[in-house]
Amino acid sequence: MKKNPTTVAFQGTAEQEEILLSVIEKYRGVKGSMMPILQEAQEIYGYLPIEVQKIIADNTGVSLAEIYGIVSFYSQFMLNPKGEVSISVCLGTACYVKGSQDVLDKIKEKIGVETGGTSPDGKYSLDATRCVGACGLAPVVIINNDVYGRVKADEIDTIMTKY
């Protein structure tokens, strides 16, 4: 089960809820529709907080516990919004053996955010990913759309000054 390292206040709008309700209606009666409903809900809100899961439960007849079970099981679903600065550290085999865990630990220390979490001010989010397909650049850190290769833990302070 994914832990929820940081609670961020939900800020959904009536317009987003209306769109979500139309998505639910589109899939009403369609067998196996929970995954597409959750995927579209995440596109609408950017993540799947408990408030959104409750709307889905209330309007599909599926229990909140079952929906939470799905959301917390599949890594594609996020319980917290991405930060303004979204940081991903590759922990795939090539990156890991070249020190990506040390890089991740240094970033956690620097920004005060646990893996999978978002800072309370919404500035930073931190994720560990599996292979990003840049093994020749191991270890790899992606910050927003910027890719950093061959990163060493002692370079994190310098890299983070840009963000």
C-alpha cells in the first residue's frame, strides 16, 4: 500500500465535479469501467484525493474502500498533486547500481519531502521511478522536463538552485 506522506488541501471546483459526473455517466453500466473512470478523474483533477474517490463511490455504487484499494494498488494513480517542481529519480537497475538511492536521499533531505509526497506549499513533489530509458546516463534525475544524467549526490544542491 502506498503511504500518503503529505496531506494537501483539496481544491476541486464545481466545474471539475460536473465533468467527473459526466465521465461516470458515460461509463454507467459498462463492465470493468472503474479503471477508465479513475484514469479520467485523475486527468480532470491531476490526482485522486479521497474527496474525488468519494464522488466516484457515491455515483457508481462501488464502495469507497474498493476504490481506495484500486487507487492505492496501481502506481499510475496519485494520491497527492504534483508540485510546481516535479522531481523524479530513476531507481531502475542501472541507475540504482550507480548511486541513485544516494541521490534520492539527498533530494529528500534538501526539500523535506518523502518519496511519493508533495510539500505542504505545493512547491515540490518527489517520486522514485523505474527505468526511464536513459541507462547510459545513469543515475538520472528528471525535474519538470529537464533531464540530468550521471548525477552525484553532492551535485544536488547546485542543481536545485535552479528551482
